Amino acid sequence: MDSSDVARIVQEVLRTVTRGEPDVGALASSLTGLGLGGETIGEIVDRVGRDRAEVARLRRREQELTALYSSARDLAEVRDIDALLARLVARAHEMMGTDVTYLSEFDPTTRDLHVRKTMGSVTPQFQNLHVPAGTGLASRIADTRSAQWVARYSEYVEGTHEDTIDNAVFAEGIVSILGVPMLSDGRVLGVLFAATRQEHRFTPEETALLSALADHASVVLQTANILAQLQESQERTRGALEKLTAHLEARDRSSAVHQELVHAVLSGGGFPQVARTLAAALDRRVTIVDTESFPIATSAPAEQEQVTVSLSPQVRSAISLSRSSGHCRSVENNRSVEAVAAVTAGDLYFGALLLSPGSVVLGAVERRTIERAAQVAALLALQQRAVTEAYRRERGELIADLLDTSPDRRRDLEQRARNQRLALAELTCVLIVEVPPARRAIAQRRAADFLGTGGLVGEYSATLAVIGTAADPLMLARDLRTHLIGALGAPVLVVAAPRATSPDELPQLFRTARQTVRLLAGLDIDDRAVTTAEYAPYAVLFGANPEALQSFLDLTIGPVVDYDARHGTDLLTTLRTFVRHEASPTKTARALNYHTNTILQRLDRLKVLLGADWRQDEQLFRISLATRLDELRSVTQP
């Protein structure tokens, strides 16, 4: 056998891998010509079969990716929802290879389904089909939110038949039907169907492919709606800015600066670009603060940026006057701030522009320039507020549902978490943040900034809850507390529950942490980072009724505390050491480095204060518990 024969056989093997079903006999015969043994030929034939299966899988995967890329291009190029739906149905029809492919839209009010787009259908009756709630295969798919298929629709018995639906299906000649739900954030958007005019048993691969197309269709529809809303918002903002620009150009010489401010907004520069543009025009430092007087942008270099801004009474008064009048206000007798302008939109207050002293005199034109900059900042704030509120509302609803035990609220948590770019299985830490009520809103924002996209922050049951990812919940609690103290300048209590092994444990861990918070309130502890494990025994006893805790301490060890306060003694330390060392005077004396007789004298004094039977089992147990609780209250946070 010469080299050309070998090349021919190799080419035949390659064609077998990449085309059609392998002709095992022909392939084995060709390989025999190479002088190979039967076992070797069998291994080659088996390997060729496996390689061909892998090539087929990769081709299917290529088709799926092609569909995804095509849908992405559609999303970028097409804004018309009907056109998008038509393309999606056509693509599903091509990939599934069925006779009829159609999409039914779900009405959440009536729970009816309406055929909106079809491919391969030939009858108007089917193309305009209306499926009432609770009837047909479509309603069953929408109700169960799962894929369903029937080999013969005429023999379908799991759902209720309806004559109009049956007539339309039979008129179209449809025999077998596969349907998958289109879901978004737990809501049913519709059902995507693939049908054949001959009996066909749909495979799991076909179901998975149609489900992937339905999921992508849901994302595309949802994204298209969001993009339309954002486009409308952008157009409204651009229109308002253009009107404002024209007005300023006609009125004063500050139009050039205002043009730069408008350009900063449209180009995505945001608050920092507004601060830098105004600072360059007026030759002074400009800082933009929010409603809590925290800086959100500054014209100063990064190394000079302030973490917080301390506003004097004069500055606060000037901001108040600017807010009520809508004009720039000067600040008298202040070295760091010369003028301010409140950032407002109607009755809404978003913060203020603070301008330091500079070389340019702030005349009428310069003041109008500052006021225009404040108006631009207000438009930015409105835009950001709309986006932020929508984002926080979705994440707030998600954290509430994660911490609730109701099955209705815990549906589709995995999908909703993915929509927020979160892996549900990685959300293992539950924290509760307690701050003064007036600081709760800013604490929620600062906690969200600290977590970024890696966790959730929101109010649930009148409690500020945090769900995040960390190997050590206490370390996360300490880091979060440090961040909040720097931002709030107020006491911050963070209680961390143990790590959850599954999302189903989060509600119980939240309840445990909340019980611990109530116990700590009874102990007057409001500025620490702790775990629920540290206080577990005491939370069981007093968590449900923290008001009783102080009464228990007063009745149990109150006489000792009062005696120490009146006489400048430290009998409480002796009592703590005594109960910790097995009620042994000798061990207590050794621990405190005192003579045993001294300890006995102190114990006699405690007997007078606590009663003759204070060392009996029941009474000593109560005293031990009270001394431990009092000791926990006095521990200094590391």
C-alpha cells in the first residue's frame, strides 16, 4: 500500500468524523488495509464514533451561540417590539426544525394567552388564537412555569380542552406540541411553542434548546422595554438641557460655561465634571455635597479629596436661604466656603454646591453661572435618583423575600438573584445593622456602597438587614462597622449570624440575629460588632423580653453594684471571679492574688448584701448568669 492509499484512508476517517453516521463496515475494511489488528481497528472505530458525537455537539452549540449573537444584534439595532418578536420566533423555527413555531403573550390581569407571532402557520384562525385562562396546554405551562409537551394533542388529558382551541389546532394539522414558559423576575411573559404536523416525541435536548431561546427572548423583551424607558428619559433630559442652554445663551455671558456643563452631563461626566468645569471657570475649589453633607464630587485632586465635610452654622444657614430662594448665597466670615447654591428641583432637595474663596470676584454673572450649575446638578440628581430607586427597589424586594418564609415570596429566587448579578448559593451571611433612627437612611446607602454588587442591603420588618458573602461573618461585620462609623459619626451595632449552608436558612438566621439585637438593647450595647453565638444562651432567656433584663440584674446583683458605687469598693469583681472559679474561695484568692482570709471577709460582706442563701444552687446560678451578663455589657469593643 503506497502513501496515496494511506492518505485516502485518513481522509475517509476524517470525513466519517465530520459527516453523517459512520459506515462501520467500510471504515473497518479500509483500516484492515493498513495492516492493523482487529482490537486496534475496534478502538479506532469507537473513537471515531465518539469524536463524531462531539463534533455534532459542538455544531449544536455553535448554532445556539449564533442565535444568541443574532439576538444581541437585534437588541442593538431594533427598537420595535413586534419586529423583535418576529425575529425571535423565526430564529426558533429555524433552529428547532419544526413545522409551526409560535409565541403566545400572557395577560397578567386576565391570565389569558394570545398568539402574537407565528412561523409556518397557514390558517388565520390559528394565527389569531385566544386561549382563555385555565384551558389548553398553554395555560398549564403558564400556571406551572415549566416546559410541557404532548406527542398527540388530541389525546392530551392533563388540561381542559376548549372547542375553539381544538378546532384551530386541528385546522392547522398540528399533532405534537412542545411549549416552554417565558419568565422574567418570576413573572410569566408568555409561552414559546414548537409544533409538528406528524407525531413526534420531543427530546430533552430539544426542550433545553427551546427553553434557552425562550429565556433569551424574555431577557430581550425585558431589556428592550428598559432601553425604551431609558431612551425616553434621556430624550426628556436632553430636551430640558437644550432649552436651558438656549435660555442662558440669550441672557448672559455665562453661556460658554453652561455649554461645558451640558456637555459634561451628555458625555457621562457626572457630578465630578460639573465640579471641575465650574472650578475652572471661577478659579476656585468646588465641592458638591448631598443632603447629609457628605461630598459626592470635588474639583480638588484625588489626594486632596475630603472624606467628610464639616459645615459651620453660617454655611448651613446660607444653604437654607439658597434652598428657599433658588439663588446663590454668600457665606460671611468663613475661610473655606465663600458661596453656596442649593441643588433643588421643585420641593426636592439633593444637596449643595460649595465654593471656596478664589481670585475671581463673584459678580452677578458669576452667581448666575453657579445657579445654572446647580440646576444641571439637579437634573443629574433626578436622573440618578430614578435609576437608583428602581435598582434599590428591586434589590430591597429581593432581600425581603430572601428573609421571608412564605413560599409565595421565595419563588424564582435563583433567577431573580441572577438578574441582580448575584449567585444565590454564595449569599451566606446575614447581618443586622442598628444605628440611630435619624441615620438609618444614610447607613443603608453607605452599607450598599461598602458591599457594591456583592451583597444586598434593605429594610425588612423595620430592621436594616445585610446579606453578603464572606468566609468569616464576624470579620465582615467588623469591616462594615468600621466603614459606617467613618461615614456616620454615630454608634453602630452590627450583629452577625453564623454562615448559612443554603438560602433556606437565611430567614431563621435573621430571626436569631434580631433576637440578639433586642437582648443587646436591654444591655445598653449599641456600638459593637458581635456574633449571635456570643449571646445565644442569654438571647434565649431574655431576647423576647429585653425590658425584663435590667430588672433581673437589679434584683440579682443590684445591691453589690450599689454598695461598690457608695463605698468605692470592687466587690463585683470578687463576685465575678468567685462564680467563675467554681465558688471556691481558695481558687478565687489565687486568681485575684489575695490572701484567702481577705476573700472570706469579702464573701461575708456579699452574704450580707445578697442574703444568707446566696450560695445555694438556684440562687448561685442566677447570680452567675447576672454577673456574666453585666460583664458582657462592660466589655470594650476591640
